[in-house]
Amino acid sequence: GQDNYFVTQVYPAEEAAKITSLIKEQQRIMQEGSSEEAKLQKFIDIFCTMLEKNDFEGFKNIAAGLKIDERLADNEAYRKIFEDLKSIHRKYNYRNVYSKVFRQKRYPIYRGTYTLGAHEYDYTYINFKRNDGQWSITSIYHCD
């Protein structure tokens, strides 16, 4: 038979503990893998459907945790964000953005959070967080 050879590198104890922690987190994600990814993909599909059907009230519900600019009334601020996201979705389709970016592992699901978007998608990033098995939008930001 063929021998298996493993190359190991010696790390200081603190660094080794960090690496071990990251490996365990990645293993957990891989074990949950499809279910976590499937739940996020379903949530993104719901989010996209809300944009397509102009479901402003539904959007406000899934993005209820956003910190809104205090200079604007809540409804006005949510409406502006919603309209901006609809415009970006029409250009790029967030379903496609998710598929492309997630598959490239540019922004993997990490500790129950996920970022959708990139500079090439109008510099807009949407942060999702999983709480009690449910995804929600926690922040949206735009880089200039």
C-alpha cells in the first residue's frame, strides 16, 4: 500500500489555538453546510422577491434591525434604502450576485453572518445575521 505523509508546522500555543478554533468553525459550517447555505439562499430569494414585487412592508420586517439615519423619518429612510436596493437588483439580480460571490468563497458564511455585495455591485454591501436559525438583514452600507 501507499503511505500517507503529513507535513506539520509548529506554531506557538496561542496561534495554534486560534487555528484550531477556525478549523473547528469551518468544520461545523461544512457539517451544517447545505442546510445553512440553503436557508440563506432561501432568505435571499425572499428578499429578492420583495424587491421585485415592491413589497416595502415585507422588507421593513426583515430589515427591522437597521440603524436608520436619525435625520430622516423611519419610513422615509427605509423607503430610500428599499428603492436603492431595487435599482441595484434590477441591474445585477442579487440571486446571481449571491451565487457568484458565495461560490467564489469571497464572503463565506462565518459565525452566523454573511455579506452580500461587492464594489462591482454599486459599492453596496448587505449584511445578514442568523439568530435562532432565522436570517435577517442587520446593516446595509455603501462605499464611495
